[in-house]
Amino acid sequence: MTYYLGAHRSQYDKSTYANQNCLPTTVANGLRSTTGGRIDLSGGQVRALVARAEETNPTTPGWSLDDANLAVSRITARLGIAGVPDFLIHAGSFAGVETYRAAGRFICAPGDSDQFPDGTCSGVYDGPHAVGLHPAGAITLADPICPSWRTETPAVVRAYMEKLAGGTLLRWGTFAIPVPQVGDEMHYAKTRTLLAAPNPRKFTIPAGVLVNGYDPNHPGVVVKSFKSATASAASAVAEASVAWYNADGTPAAAGPIPRGSGFLEVAPGAPGGALAGLLIVKVLVTLDLATADTTPYGKADLDAAALSGRRAEWDRQHTEARADVRLSAKP
């Protein structure tokens, strides 16, 4: 099993507070890995999402996990990026950390850096710190003070986390979805058709119905799930279908959800609500045939919609190319 690794960035990006940005940079590295490189931010960009006065403790350098959670919750609204996975905070023993990592999650791990060996890039700093634990290998370490990924033993990482916690009860952060795997045997092609006017068009999620939002660029990945005790309205801009193929271009007998037709692309930005920019199963919601969404779009929303359109055109061309390959391969 091979997980997407992506680029590692250090915290020294010449931004304000760069020397204190271990956790913001760990969040940025984690988002890059978890979204397959789709969300590519620097530590400075993440840090700027939370004002100093809003931090858990503005008088001390660095961030808490709660500050990281607040920053991630603001990425869509402030940076116009749809499909941001939720940031989750956990508590438990180091065995819990390893359980999440074994399930493919990127871990944002606070600890005391004096537990890292001298002679490594991590060993040049002693004190409260935050690093990323990637699911690849024994432990693939994303230390923001290092110029690249490196490996570390579980025993050292456990000592690092327990030293700061003052015991075996630890706190750590993950994202709501696992790091995607690469080298999968199946590939996909997505067809996207804009909804007829009015567009964007309102839809309603019935009370108590769980709706998963799938990454439109990695359709097998659930980014967010939504359920409410009361009916909830949002808006969609397009219908979509997803076909899965084997590596040789032949149609796959089955594939991850979504597959087939019957999906809606939720509007980007505020009109899309909690599932903005994601794919949802159409039959789970009630699509209003007559009511347009009059929510004003900001520049970020329009930019996101334009980007989605360019991706759709790429998908269309890629689908046609696959079809040509399959036809030319026939005797």
C-alpha cells in the first residue's frame, strides 16, 4: 500500500512568525498529503487565518490544536478553496496515535523536540514543537524545521509526545479523511453537465439523512459528511457521472463510490453550505426544479467555479482520449 507523500515544506518561509510556525506548517503539510496535493498552502498562509488575539494563548509563541482547528475551518471562506477536510482533535494513548496512522491518517503531533536524536535536523531544537506523522513506513516524519521528510522510530515519537504531555494521555490532530493511495489499479473519468436554468439551483437535504461529499478530483474519497436534525438547503451547479477503468483502459466491473450517474456537484462557496464544491448522491436530496439560488457570489466563489469548469473540460478530454485508446485497441 503506497500513500501519496507530496512536497514537504519547512516553516522557514520568511512569513511573519515563521520561527514559531511549527503547527501551522504541519497543518499545511498534512493538508497537502491528505488532499493528494490539491490544497497546497504554506505555514505562513495557514498562520494568517487566525489573528494573534484569537489564539488560545496569545502571550506564548506557537499554536494549540484548537488554533489549528479554527484555521482549517476558515480556509474555504477566506481562501476560496472548496472541499477542505475537517480537522479533528483526539485524546488517548500512543496506541491510539498508531491506530489512526495505520488507518491512513496524517497525524499532527505536539511534543517536546528534545527527545529527537542529536545529529538529525530535528535535534537542533529542544522545546515544545509540532510535527507531522505520515502513514507511510515505520514513521515518516514531517518536521517543519527539517528541509525534507525523514524517518523516525515509534519509540522516539512516543517519548517526544509523552514528554510534552507529562504522561501517557496525549492529544493530537488528524483530518477527517485518510491520505489517498497512489498506484491504484483503477482510474476514473468524470462527465459534468451544468444544470439547466435556474442555475445555481437550490436543493434540500431531508432531516436525519446522512449525505457524503466526495472530492471531485479524487472521487473515491469522502471529504465531509453532513446530517442535520432539521431539513437543510444548499445549492448545486451541475450533474455528474463517474466511470471507473482498469489500468489497461477497460471498464472496471466495480469501483469506489461515486460510480455511474446520479450525482450533483454542490455550488462552491457560501451557496454550497457544508458540502460546497463536492459531489453528492442526487437521490438523497430533493432538487428544486424552479428556484434559483440568489445568494451573492464573491470573487472567490466565481474563481472556484471557473476552476471547476476547467477541471471538467480536462475530464471530458481525458474521457475522449480513453475512448480513442479503447477503440484503437480493438482488432
